Amino acid sequence: MVSALITLAAIAWFSQMVLGAWQIYRFNRAFDALCLKGRVGVGRSGGRFRPRVVVAIALDEQERVIDSFLMKGLTIFAKPRALPNIQGLSKQQLQSDVIFPNDQNCQNALLLALKLKQR
């Protein structure tokens, strides 16, 4: 009985590692695609028992959004999703409370992503 529990725990741990690596791989591919388009800002918010949110935004030389994505979820199955509603907006037009009116975590992540460093 004890060996069965140990085996089950080992399988769960290994599965978590593999699926976590798969999620990181998907994030890195989406992030690399953004980096090729322009200056990128990334913001993250969330806690241990709340859905974590990652927002990444690519801006061009005129400070307009070229592309962006959002990752949100509690599990390793969260994947990058495009944010088409902010494409083409200038940095000054990006108001987190308007874009995400009911989600404080997304608002915080967007605000952090907008704190881009100058080149």
C-alpha cells in the first residue's frame, strides 16, 4: 500500500514537471514572437490561490500596441491568448480599468506591463 502511494506521488510529480515545462515552452514561444515585433513590456499579478495573470505587450516606435497576449489561470493549462481589443491603441489610451473592468489581477498586470524601460 505504501509503495503504491509513493509510486502515485512520483507519477504526479513527474507529470507536473512535464506539463509545467510545456507551459513555459508555450510562453517562451509567444514571448519570442512579441520580441521580434517591437519593445515588449511584461506584467504579472496574482497570488498563490488566485489565478495568476501575465500580460505582455509589444509597442512600436510611435508607442502603439503591435501585438499582445494574456495568460491567466490557476493550472498549468493556462496558455497565451491574444488581446485583439487593444491592438493599435497608443500607450496613453491603455487604461486598465476600461480594458479589464471586472478583473483586478488583469488590471495590475497591464499596469506593470506598461512600465517599459527606455532603450
